[in-house]
Amino acid sequence: MIQTDKPNHVPPHDGRRASRRTRLCLFLSALATASLAPLASAHAADAEALLKEGKQLVTDKKYDEACPKIAEAYKLSPSPATLLELALCHEKQGKLATAWGEMLDAETDARKAARADIEARARANSKALEPKLPRVTVSVAANTPGIEIAIDGQKIDLGALGKGRPVDPGEHKIVATAPGRKTWETTLSLKQAERKTVVVPALAEDANAASTSDKPAGGESGAAAQAGGTTKTDTTTGGGAAVDTKPKEKPEEPDDGKGPIHRAKRLVIDVGAFGGGQLFLGGGSVDALSALTYEYRITYPLGGEAAEYKACDASACYATVDPAIGVPVGGQVFVGYAVSEKLHVGGRFFGSYLVTGGYSLLVGPALSVRVNDRLWIGGTLAVGFGAQKATINGARGEVPSEWADLNGGDEVELLLSRTIPTENETGFGFSFGAAVEVSYTLAEFGKGKSITTGSLVASAWPTFLKTWDGYAIALPIGVGYRFH
């Protein structure tokens, strides 16, 4: 038998090494999972408590307190259901664009998680909310190299210029910047479903930026730079170019050709003159009738008649007239308050003299709404009195109520004496009705900062009145100036 000095040795199999590494990884993974499980469970419990508390606050309509709690619950334990609850809270809080974006995200997350119920609910809510979104469209008047535009500090993609961007209702600040140009900014306010367009003008060159860019780096003078030496800049004392630490002045608002700013929460006064036409139908009081005494007869139930006489006065007698056309000239005054950029609420007064004979005085609450950049529409609920010259075709007198049944009517025809002129001024007495405003802006002046800011407008006020014994229809047309 042949012996060898080498001992018998069997090397370990590679599979055995892999098996050990696998067991070690599984052990470490299980250990990590076991250590993190209590933390995840605690987060889930906290999230559930916050969500429950947030929902109760929503029920109590305390949205400013509810939304942060639901947001924290979503942060601790993200789920499409919680995100949808947060979106609904933000909607009730008035943050419509924020809510709409969260609804879209909740719909996407629910689809990935196979939560068809949450997906359908989020889709239905986002579609219902979309028409209510305020949108701002930003465009630029000139192509400025390197321009950046931000809304409320958030930069917008220049590829989205000219497209309506959903925003929350309220005020928003738009800022445009570019290298070597002055900063431009504006503020606008939007309400639910309102759409506005902002045109960023060509940014003016910034002379300070241009002069700074011409200097060598580090703020050194030209001589120092040519000498090749290194100069240490001191911002407080000599030794180098001093740094200007003064705050830069706010750039002036450019004239973008859009006319004055129709600002809210300020006094509005509209003063104008007009002329037009007026149609009078029916009848009214005539002073000359007061000289008459009229007769009415009563028939007793058991037989027999009697004649009663009564003197005319403004309450007992009125004249009936042929349709009459008058020509009023006068003015109107509106004093109100700008509730918003598009809504003015106040009171309006109309006063006119009829060159054909007569007058009219009306007053009442009014509102005016700006439909677009030029057109305003509105209305006035008017009460007042007046008179108009008309051709008298007859007169009637009142039968006292206690004799109306025995007379067979509450009025009788009057025989007019020759002392009553055929044409006379007929009084309206108390009148009420409405005037519709249609105004068109001819020109605008000011920038919203001066009390002289306003619009030159051409206006028409179709007016419909019920007088005491008839009707009046007027169409005044004129021009005025609206201070706003």
C-alpha cells in the first residue's frame, strides 16, 4: 500500500456558502421588520386618530383646524382615501385649485392600489370642482432672453404661457425677472370660476446691472485688475470697492395699455347727463280739476234716487289722457361701493325736466356689474313722482266707498268745463318701477391710485314705471364719468 504525506481534505461546496449567506440575509431582514413593526403600527394609530379628529372638525366647519390634521395623518400613513379627505377639506376651506390637484392624485393612487371605490369618488369630485376653478393666463408681450415668471413664488413652465392655470381664489402675485432687466410684478385677485389674463410687458433694461457686469470680478477697479494684484474687498471701509447695501427701489409699474385698475373696496361715484324720450299712458292729477264739482247718483233698494255732489281734489279726481310723448333732459348720480373689481353697489338718483312740459324725480338702490373690459350692465329699483304734459280726453271722479254699491260703481264720468285746457300737465303721483343700465366704456383714465381714476362711459337707462293712474316708459341716453 502506498502512503502519502498529504492528509485527506474535502473543500467545502460553494452551495453551502450561498446557503449560509441566504440564511443570514433572511435573519437580518426579519430582525429589521420586527424592529420597525411597532413604529409603523404606532404611525398608523396616530394617523387614524388625526384623521378621525380632522373629520369631526370638518363636520363642525372648522376647516382651518381640520385640514392640517388630515394632512399630518396623510404624512404619517399615506393612502388615497386620506388624500381624498384632505382634498375635500381644502375644497371647503376655499383652496379650490389645491383640492383639485389632490383629487387627481388620489384618483391615480387609488387606481394603482386597485381601490375602485376611491378612484370613482375622486374622479366625480374633481369633475364637479373643475368648472369652479379660477384660472390665470400669463403671456408675454415680447421675447426676453432668460425670462423667468413665477406665480406666488412658484416658477411656471414657459411652455404653459397662454394657457389657463388653475389657482386658488384670492390674491396672487406674479413676478417676471430676466438677467440684466428690471423686475416686473403685479398682483391680481380672482374669485371662484373667474378667469383673468396677465400680459407681461417687455422688461426694461437695468442700468445698474449693466454697469456692474462691466466691472472686473470682485469689484476691483480697472487699474487694480490690470496690475494683476489681488485686492481684498471691504464692504465697510476702504481697500476695495464698497458694496452698495441700500435696498433697491421698487420698479415702477409699466403702462401695459390696459387702462386703470378697477380696484375693490373703494368709493364709486358716477355722474352723467342725458336726454331721450318718454311715453306716458293712462292718466293722473290735474290742478285745474280742483275747480270742479261733480255729481254721482245713488239708487236706494226700496226705490227712489238721490243726487250727491263732491268737490274735486287730487285724491278724488283724475284726468284720462291720450298717449303722450315727452322729451326729458337731465342727469343721474350714482354713489356706491366697489364690492369687487366687477361689482358696484349703491344708490342712483335720476332727475329730468321735460322740454315738452313736465318733470321726473326718481331714486332707489342700484347695482352695476362689469361684464368685460368695456361693458357694464345693472339696474335700479326706482320710486318717485313727476308730471308730463298731455292731451286730456276725459276725467273721472271717485264715488265714496259707502255709496259705491248703490251707485253701481266706484267711479263716475266727469263733464269737463270749458275752463279745463285741452292740454295740461298731468301729475304722476307716486310712481315705482325699475331702470336697466347698459353702459359702454369710451375711455379710461388713471392707474387706480388717484381719486380721479375712472371711466368715460356712454349709457342708456330703459325705465319702466307704474304711476298712480297710468304708466310711463322712458329711454334716457347720455354720457358720464365714473370715478372708481
